[in-house]
Amino acid sequence: MGSWGPRTFEDDIACDWLEDLLDSDPIAFFDHCLDLSEPGALGMLACVGIVCTAEMIRGLLCGPREGLPEAAHRWLERNNSLDVLVQSLVPSTVDGLDRVLNDDSEMYQQWEDAGPELDAWRRQIESLKYELRMCV
């Protein structure tokens, strides 16, 4: 696993996701990341997309959480006018985070394999979910 901590962007794939966001239409990119039409367990890339999208939507609605990289802070500042547009994405984002927390998701399984860090990661995701709900 290319992770060095439980926070969203303490992961190589998440950092790559952020670079992709910088070069994309944000609403279309978020919609793509939140496409939960495929049944069954989520793969790692889908999980990363959901968690990163949740982090950035939360940042637009309530301000950035601790631990976001400077590039994320700059993106949030430049795109703060998207706050109204992303409010409608919160329910599907919360549903996505629930699927990420399901023990059959690839992200959950990788954190479970990491041992005691699973609880810290799970708390981060649960906190993100709670804060998203409180922001709207």
C-alpha cells in the first residue's frame, strides 16, 4: 500500500487523484468518482475517488480539514464558488463512503491488513461522513 497515514491525501493514489482533479472539470470529475452504479465490492481506485471527492466537497462546504496538501488548499480557494453546486452531491458522497467502509471494499481490506491503523483510518472516514452531513 502506498499510504503513509490514515488521512485522505496520505496516499500515493490520492495524490495522483488530486493532480487529475486540477486538470479536470470538477463537477464532471466528482460525478464520475461518485458513480456507484456498479454492484458489489469497490476496487481501490473507486474507493480513493470517493474519499478524495468527499474530502474536497467537505472543503468547499465547510473549509478544508487538517492535513490537506497545499495543492488542495489552492484548488479549494480557486473553486470556492462551487459550494452551491456540490451540495446536491452530498447524499451520494455519504453513500459512497458507506460502501468504502464496507468490509468487502478493497480499501477497507488493505487497511485491515495494515493492522492497528485500521481504527485510525475508519475514524477519519466516519468523521468525514459526519462533517459532510453537518455542512449542508
